[in-house]
Amino acid sequence: MKYFLSLAFALMSAFSYSQTENKKIRLFLDCQSYCDQEYIKREIPFVDYVNDRFESNVFVLSNHQVTGSGGREYKLQFTGREIFAGVNDTLSFVRQATATDDEARQQIVQTLKLGLVRYLAKTEQGKKVQIVLEEESSESGGATEKSQEDPWNLWVFNARLNGYLNGDKNYFSNSFSTGFTASRISEKLKTTTSISYGVNKNRYGSGEDAIKFSNESYRGSNTTVWSLNDHWSAGGIFEILRSDFSNYESSWTLTPAVEYNFFPYTESNNHYVGLMYKIGPSYFDYREETVYLETEEFRFRQNLSLAVSLNKKWGQISGSAAYGHYFHDFSKNRLTFSGYADLRLYKGLSLNISGYYAVQRDQLNIAKGNISNEDLLTRRRQLDSNYSFYTSFGIRYRFGSIFNNVVNPRFDGGGGVFFF
């Protein structure tokens, strides 16, 4: 009798294991970068999409970094669970800066399909997989070689023009801004130069009693950094600024900097811990005399900051801490903290929180004079404050069916958004 019970148990276990293998892949897709989930479900219908990573047997984490040409390099990290434990892989593709959203979603679908082949091969579905390789014609091959020649020598240019209007009888606001950016990014050198102009006009109330004011600003900057090795970088930042709001007729700042990344830069998609030191001079020409009775001044400043970023299957964490001060008066300093976290605590339970806090005693630019109620209400100029902060938080809990394969776009309006 004992022999028959053991045999029955073994047969049941084998049957249960076979049934598990024969089922569809249970996929949890975590897009830290935007993905068109509905399109993916239509194009890859041979897996079961689950809403909880703990219910999946294949977990895919998608994230990206910006390329030198303004495109994005996406990395899809495949992690096997349960019967696929130990079957892991990472695939990547580059979305060109000029690619449309449709071209990008086709790329991610193709990459997902390639990554899922290893898992399909371990299921009964693998018997139905057909692999077809499209052969490139000689003409397309020649075009590929030609496309690799870069007449711009890695330089990328961006120009923008923005406008905004908003108002009613008692309020009116309009803004205009324009800018131009030129950048060149290679493995050894990264340089970005930008110039911008912006103006904002506001009216509070109506008639003769209306409060009207405008703020105008000009900005120019250059950031150049050299790659020294896998962990060290060195460079500098140069900035010119004119701002009505900040009381600058002109501001000139030159800041040499050095950075150490505790991980190799090639791994920054998943983890980054960087320590940066900056030091340099600044010249300020003020529009109005400051609370320190200065109309212009030349000062030296230093800053030390630590930034951390982790991008894992359990969520995202990033944050930074920085301290800086002027050399002429160490009491003129600033200490800042910032952070962001999006964590999956357990199954459908997620927590997200972000915040920033600054202890600021380095506002040399605050204009002298009494603070009026209009200044407080409209924030038309920068006012003295020894601290600033913001915070946000939220919690999400999802429960019910773990499967989410159905795509039904009815009453979605084609994805359009209307404002009234």
C-alpha cells in the first residue's frame, strides 16, 4: 500500500510540474520608461500579463538613458522566476531622437519577443515557435554603411519656441520663451552649450487698481566634462545670467568640478552613487542695492554633493545631499536634501514619496527695501527666506484578478485630452 501511495504521489507531482510547464508565461512588465502597454498586449498575445510581479514567472524591467544625439538607449532586463529561475538576460536598443512613438513601440515589441524566446523554449509553446530571419539586400547593406558616416561629427542642435496665455476678467498671465542648445557627446568628451530668453507678464485685478508686473531673463551656459576612466570625470560649468526676479543685471559664474562614481558609469542604468566637488568664482552686478548694501561683488564658492540612484525590480530610489558656502563668509551657506522613492512593498501595495528641503543662508542677491503685500502675494521678485521645501506622497493598493490581457479602448477618445 505504501508503494502505491508513493507512486501515486510521484505521478501527481510529475503531472503538476508538467501542467506548470505547459501554461503560458506569466509576464510582469515594469516600464520605468514609458511603454505603450496596450500595443504590447496586442502584438504579444502569447503570454499572460499579470498585475503583480510576485505572481509572475518572468519579470522584465525597462529603463533608459539619454544618448549623445538626443535619443534614448533602452535596456530590458529579463529575470526568470519559479520554473525559469536562473534564466536571466539583458537586451537593449536605441531609439533615435527623430523616431516616432510608433517606431519606438515597434522596437520594444521586437526586443521583448527576442528576450522571451529563451523562456518559450522551456514550455510546450516552444514547439510552435518559428524563427524567420529577414535577409538584407545589397542595397540596404550599402545604405547601412553610408548611414554610419556622420557629417555632423556627433554635434546635435535643438531650437525651441514656447508661448502661454491664461486669464479671465480678474487675472491675466502670458509668457514667452525661446532657446537654443548645441551638444556633442562621445565616450571621452561631453559638452553642452545653451542660450535662452524668457519673459512673463501678469495682471491681478482689473481697471485702474490692477496690479501689473513683468519678469524678464536671459541665460547662457556651457557644461564640459571629460571621461578620465570608469569612475572619474572632470570638467566645468560656465553660466551667464540676467534676471529681473533674482535681482541680477548680470551674473557670471565659472565652476570647475570633479566627480567620482562608486560604480562604473556603464552600470548607471541600475545604480549610481556619485560624489561631486565644485569650486569657482562668481561675479554679481545687481539691479538694485542688496540687503548687504552691495551693488556688485566678486565671490568664491565651493560645493560638495552626493547623489544616489537605484533602479531595481522592487522600485526606484534616488536622492542627493549637498553643502556649499562662500569663502568670504562661511555663514553664507546652503544645505540641501532631495529624494524620490517609488517602492512596491508587497504584491499590489506601493508607496511613492518625494521631497526637497534647503537650509539657505547664501542669498546675497536679495534687494534692499520693504516687502509689500503685493510682493508677498504675486511673488514678482525673490524674497529673503532661510529655508524652502516641498513634499509629496501617495500610496496605491491594487487587488483582484492578477491577469490583465484584454485591450478595450472604447470611450477612451483615441488617447486625446481636452481642457475646458
